[in-house]
Amino acid sequence: MNITTSQSSEDRKRHGEHILIHMTYIAKNVDLDSGIELTRALEYWRRYFEENDIVSALVISEGYFVQSFQGTRPAINTALEKNT
């Protein structure tokens, strides 16, 4: 059996595509981050994650929100850089 890829196995390992990262973010939902601003931010990140093959889940309850996301190391690194 022959396997052909656009990148060599070593290149993928060098960039971390073979590493799966899982992160959880927990925060208190303060008054400044409520309503339309929060809705826009959450929708932006939902679309961004979807477009970049990052799986995510979000729970908002009793003044807190918990977001969990998972993807390849390069995808997560790019998302974290974008957030700063």
C-alpha cells in the first residue's frame, strides 16, 4: 500500500498538525460583556472555529460561561494569537 501526501510526515510533525489540543475557558459574565456585544463576539468565534476545523462547545449559566474547544496545534495557536 502506498500513501501519498502533499507534506512529508516530518513536515507535519514539525508544524504540529499531528498534535490535538483541547482547551477550556471559564469566565464570569460581567455586565460589560452582556447582550448584543456578547452575542456578536460568540457568533464571530463560532464561525471562526467552524471555518478552521476547531470543534467547540459553549455553556452560559448563572453569570458564567464555559467554552471548550479542540483542534490541531497550529489551528489553536492561530486562534489564540488572533484573540490577543
